[in-house]
Amino acid sequence: MALHGILITLSAKRLSQLGADPETLEDVLEARHDTDIPGLLDIGLAWDALDVMLSERGKDALLGDAVLARSGDDLANADTFEAARVLAPPRVAEIAKKLAELDARAHVRARYPSLAGRKIYADLGKAAEDEEREALELLLARMVALYQEAARAKHAMLSIVLKAS
């Protein structure tokens, strides 16, 4: 069983829909394989590597929320997930501001070597391959853009670590 990281921006309406009908989220997660869903970023197996590079697994409390929403509220009825937490719009805005200060490419290039020799989910960072580093740079840049858009729209952010076979 693999663990996949997913970030989804949530308008007040979307958050209310999830509360009223939790199966809506499962439908969205299934549909992500077939269609582009606005406000959804599938960070796949790279969630742990991104978390380490951004926050050293939560040592930076603000950026520790960027991938795993550690300080967020647990999503009700989320038994099918390893973790599912929602960050309120003010926290999303704080994270967006901090992420905006980063140059995604430079940050990953500087922090990527720190993954070597560590236990990172999916063994990312062990091969020091340019392809892997570039993929992480792209994911981080997309994550920064997602947070910027969510902050502008005053949306919440849902962070999911999904159990997938």
C-alpha cells in the first residue's frame, strides 16, 4: 500500500459540501485520474520529501503545515485516509506569504542533498538524480502557486495523505 499526498483548496461552499456529504471527496479523488480538477494538486509519493525540504518534518511550524496541515482540523469521516486535515483561510494566507519568499528551484537544489541518508517515504533523495530533483522543483512551484491562489480567494486548504494500493 502506497501513501499519496494531495492538496485541495476549499471554498466555504466546497467545505460545507464535504461536511454534508463526505463521499463527495472520494468522488473528487477518483476523478483526479481522469480529469484536471481546479484547486487540486496531487503531490503523490513526494509528500514526505517536500515536507522535509520545507520544514524538517514540522520543525518550522508554519511550513510544517504546508504539506501535512499539522495544525489543521481533522476532516470528519475521513477513515479511508492516513491523514486528512483542513487549514483555515488565515493559516493558508500565512503559509502562502512564507512560500512566496521561496524560489522553488533554488530551495529544492539547496535542500535536496539533505534527503540523502535519511529515511524518506518512497526513498526519494537517495539517487541524487537530476530528474527526481527537477520533479520536486516543479511540484514545489505548483504548490506555491496553489497556496497563492487559495490565499487570494480566501479559501481553506485540505491536506490528505491517501492510502492507495
